[in-house]
Amino acid sequence: MVPLWFFFAFALLGLIGGGVTLVYCIYVSVKEALSGSLLRRGE
Amino acid sequence: MSASILAAAIQVNKTEAWVTIGLFFVLWVVVGAVLKRFVITEEDQLLAGRNVGDALGIMTVMAAWITTGTILGTSEMAWGFGIVGIIAIMLAGGPSMLLMGIFAPRIQALMPNGRTIGDFFRLRFDKKNYYLFLPMTVIWDIGFLMSLALGAGIVLETLFNIPYHQGVIVTIGVCIVYVALAQMVSVIANDWIQGMLVMLLVVVAMSYVMAKTGISNLFDAAKAKDSALVSFKNGPALLAAGALMMYGIGSVFMDNTWWSRVWAIRRPRRTFVIAGLGWMTIALLSGLSAFVAIYRHIEISQPNQVFPKVMLEFLPTGGALIALLVMYAAIASSVAAILWAVTSLVLVDGYKQFVNPNPSKRRLTTLGAVITVVLGIAVVGLVWNKPLTVQTLLVLFGIVTGAYIFPVTMGLYWRRTNEMGAFLGVAAAVAVGAFVYYGLDRAYLYQAVILSAVVGFVVILAFTLVRPREFDWRALRESRFEDEVPSAGAGEPVARR
């Protein structure tokens, strides 16, 4: 059986990992939208 | 659908469900219509201009890979196998994305003008490998599409009381319309909407739920119910984890969905790695809903209802709607991505290869739309009677995907990889895997997938060591067919960071 701390770390990995990824994606989306680099045609 | 499943369906306002789907339809079609003007060259049509930024890149990779299996499948696996069940699904989807991220810069460097995975098999190996691979990948993709369409119909019926055939038609129909409009561009743009929605709802909802329950309470409740749920001593689940990882890696390596994104995205290594990590957190959080269900003693009559029932338990006013939004966005993003992956294969490796190497841009765009529509209608027809053969097909192709792991890996990195070895390696791997599953025992599915990958590796390695071939990597640089001339804007240098 895994110890409680492992399960705790596992669950936190999901929560923190998901939160960080979400925040990063929002940040990059806003940044690229403002700079007009979301989707450029080959140039 | 059995009465017991229908009786257990989450009671959601049917009007609310249809309004939600209708709003999605309008939004995605508007996005497709607006972006249609972006599609000028063949590169725009097939690969969204080869210059997709990080934001759209991460979300298109993640959303295309998140299916109902990621959400419902992980919670179902966790309900049955506990923590190892979650890890098994994380391994099924995460490492494949991370590996594709590692391969991506090399694929871009070796094949700067690549368009489909067919280009790789045609140029790196030979015709027999190319002609063996094309039907394999198209049938695999159609089987995957069928499983998604079947899953969409069943999920919408069992969870939201939308009749099966209506669920299938609206799901495929919505995707057909917006894919046909701006093709790869609208797939990528709508993937962003769908991926962000899934990520936002799963992360926020599960954070709220776990703040209410407490993590240690979940552990104690699972331990009290069955200590195996919080243990790694679970042989069958560990075997499933190994086989699912092979299945996931192989299905990504042989699928044009991912290769086309490698060429479409500006910085594919970063985007695939972040998308892979993000995908794993979505699977992990969805799986934890099973522990919440155990802790709150939520009645689960069908294991695939764990996640929606937990949402409903904690968010009685909006829980069902959240589950519907997550499910529908997850299904649509994958359906659209695979629809376009198959369409572009048919366009490049079918029409341009065998019929007309130099069609006008207008003809290619029209043809892309027509193929998408025909393919979508065919998939609806194939799943109309809820065929059981889809499961069999996917089992068989689990063996096939395992067989293609090493031809792709060794073909990309080892100059001496022998094309006869690649061909016979795939053939031997499929034959051995099929024999183990169909010939020995149907219980040996996971063993068959793992064995298929191992046999493929051994045969290619043996042939290559005995008869090494000195491949000239420069042969991969020109992806076009002999009679083909570049379309306007195609093959020109693309600004990359």
C-alpha cells in the first residue's frame, strides 16, 4: 500500500500541474493574441 | 441500450443539453467561416500555414488527444484499479506526446517540406512499406473515428438522455461542417476553444471538489473500501499500464494527426511536451473523481458515470452541464482532428499521388470539403447499428500500432535501418500479436500488444545488423511527388523563432 504522503503528492501533482498548465496556456494565448502571432501564414 | 443504463442516466434538462450543443455548433461554425479567408495556399489548407504559435499549438495537441476515454475511462479505471488505474491511463497518453515532442525537431529538420506521415514512409523506406502503411493508418483512423462516434452516441444517451442516433448525427455533423469550412485552420482554432474549456472546467471543478473533501479523507476512504485501490501490488493493472503505454506510443507514431501538427506548429517540441503534461493532469484529476465517489458513497451503477455523478453531487445546479460541456468538447475536438488527418492523407497520398499531382487550389479545397463530408457520413453509417466490431477492430489495431513503434523510431534516428526489415518487422509483429490474441487466448490482449512491439523491434534490428543500408537523409528533404509542382507559397521558407 502506498503511504499517505505519496497519495497526497499524487493528488497535488494533478491539482498544481493542471492549474499551472491552465494559467500558462491563458498567459501564452493572451501574449500571442496581443502580438498577433497566434496563427501566421508562412512568410 | 439496456433499461438499467437508461434508468441510471443523469437527469439533465434535455432542452438545456440541446441549447448547449446548438451554441457550440454556432460558435465553431462561425470560427470556421471567419478563418476561411486565411486558407490561400495548399500549405494553409493542409498545415495551417506551418506557423502555428504556442497557444494554439498546445491546445490543438492536447484537445485532439483528450477524448471521453481520458475523462470517463480514467475515472472508470480508478474505480476498478485505484491509483494504478490512473497511472495506467496517464501512461497511455502522456509518454506518447512527450516522445513526439522529442522527435518533432528532428522530423522538421529532416523533412522541412513534409505534409503527411505518408511522405515519411514513402521517402524513408520504399513502395512496399508505403503501400502497406497507407491502408493500415487509414483503417486505424477510421476505426478510431468509429469508436469516437459510437462513444459520443452512447455517452450522450446514457448520461444526458439524448437518443443514440441523434447524438451521433449532431456530433459528426457539427465537426463535418466546421472542418469542411476552413479545414486544418478551423480544426486548430476550435481545438483551442475546446481544449481550454475542458482544461478550465476539469481543473476548477476538481479543485473545488477536493477542497470540499480533503485529500487524506479520500485516501482513508479508499483504504477502508479496498486497500488494493491505494497499492501498486496489482499485477493486471500494471500489465495494462505497460500495454496501454505501447498502444498510446504506437498510435501517435503512426497517426497523421500528430505528424501534421509537428509540421504545422512553430515550436513543436515545447508544445507537445506541455500538451503531454497537461493531458496527464486532466487524466489524473478525472481519475481522482473515483476516490471522491468512494468517499461520498455515491451510488455508481455504471463505472463510466463516475465523473459526471461526482460533478452532479457537488454542483447540483451546474454539474450536469459541466459534464456535458467537458464531454462534448472532448469528443468534438478528437473527431474533427482525425477527420482532417484522414482527409489530408486521402488528398495528398491518394488524389495527388495517383490522380492529379497538380490540382488547382480551388479544386483541392473543394475536394477536401467533399472528402470530409463523405468520410463523416460513412462513419455515421458504420456506427448506426452500434457495431461490436469496433472493439475488435481497435484490439487488432492495438497490435498494429505496437508494430509501428520501431519502424518510425529507427527510421528517424538510425541511418542503417533496412527497409525490408521494417516491412517484415511490421508483418511479423502483427502476425505474432494476432496469433497470441486470436490463436491462444482472448485474455492475452495486453500481452499481444507488448509482444507485437518487441517482435517488430527484434526483426528490424536483426535485418539491419545483417544487411545495413546507408540511407541518405537528404532524400527526405523533398517531399513532393515526381510530377508535382509546388503550389503558390508552398515550400517557401517559413519564419520560425
